[in-house]
Amino acid sequence: MNRLTRQQILDGGFSTPWDAPMVPPFPISFRNAEVLTLAYRTSRAAVELLLPPPLEASGDLVLIHIYAMHDADWVGAYGECNVMVGAELPEAGLRGAYSPYLFLSSDVGVVHGREVHGQPKKSGEPRLEARGDLFVGTVARNGIDIITGTLPYKQRRASLDELAATMDFALNLNLKAVNHIDGRPAIRQLTSRRLADLRVHECWSGPCTVELRPNAQAPVFRLPVVEPLTGYYWRADFTLVAGTVIYDYMV
């Protein structure tokens, strides 16, 4: 094994430990991912409370995606949950989905999401399974089921375009906050990235249910359920690619 070089450290894809890096470089491909997407209405005030300025709320809709990732580059198989609200940055002409909460069962996924995308990822236990004639998605942290969602099993064929019309969830917006070792701010940015090479193998929809349980370390209860809407079960391949800095608080 050759000794670590200065150029390797300066390289954009560098990650520690250098001889067994934790953070994968782009692109990262996901194959045969199963997703349960739960849509519901909350209050617009609840959405606005969680948005960092200058992002603005684009509505009162919440999407909760519970993933069973079966085959992801570097990471392998794991569970993930992404809670999204509609947001826009008018000065940049951007409208997408901001993630106030994310939970994963993979340490690689948590670190990559936080260090690179700036996503608010935490460890958790998302699970997606079929129980007879019902899809059931659960997300646990600290031994508490903080999210429980259900959807009838494959009753109505659908298109992911129907879901995308309610919120452009493929364009993910995040607040990236990183400090120097002495506590000074190093990075304060709004970032964006879009899913690439999306290939949907199947998609089904129906009425969904959403139940949230309070937890101070996973406060999804801040987006209370006012009206459950339509849920989707879909299976797809997609790729994560490099994103963009859309706003820099330190400039």
C-alpha cells in the first residue's frame, strides 16, 4: 500500500479513513429500491416553522418516503425515511422539496448525507413490508415508532407522474451546516440535488393512513396530520449525482 499523498487529501472524493473510506464518491446507483410514499396535509404554519430563510413554503403538503434499499453502491441493503415539505427559492426560480427530517439504518448513508448533501440525517429503523393485503411502513428511533403508515396492497395501478405533480420531490433542498474544529462556522449553505436516471418498474396508489408519535430526538410530530391523502408504492432504480449550492449564507 502506498502512503497517503497531499493530492489525495485535496481530491474532492476524499474520505476518511483513507485506507477504508466511509463516504462514497458520486455517482451512487440504487437498484430495485422499494418505496412507500405517504402524502398528507398539515398546516402551512407548521411547514413555515421548519424552513430556513430565504426558503418559502409552497403549500401545506407533506410527503414521507419510506425506502427499502435492496442494492446500493457501497452501502448495500438498508432502510431510509425522508420527510419532505414543499419549498421554493423565488430569487433562484427553484421549487422542490425540503427535508426537515431523515432517518437511516446505515452509518454510511447517515455520514454521506450529512457531510456531502447537508441533509439532517440521523440513525433510525425504517421498515417497509407487506402484511397480507396491506403495505406497512414504520420508522423507529430510541425504540419508539415515530411514524406508522399504511396503504392497500397493489389495488390501483398508477404513474409516478401523479405524485410528482403534487411536489417535485426529485429536487431535494437541504440546509448544510458545518463548523471548524474551533467552533467557527465553516459552511452555511442551501444545497440542491436531483435524482438522475430514474427508472420506475411499477407504481400503485390508494388511500393511505399516517400516524405520528412524539419523540424529542425525532420531532416529526411538528408536522401534524390534518388530512391523509393518497399513498404510493413504487419500485425503481435511480442514481445520486453531485448537486449545487443554491444559497451561501457566508457570502
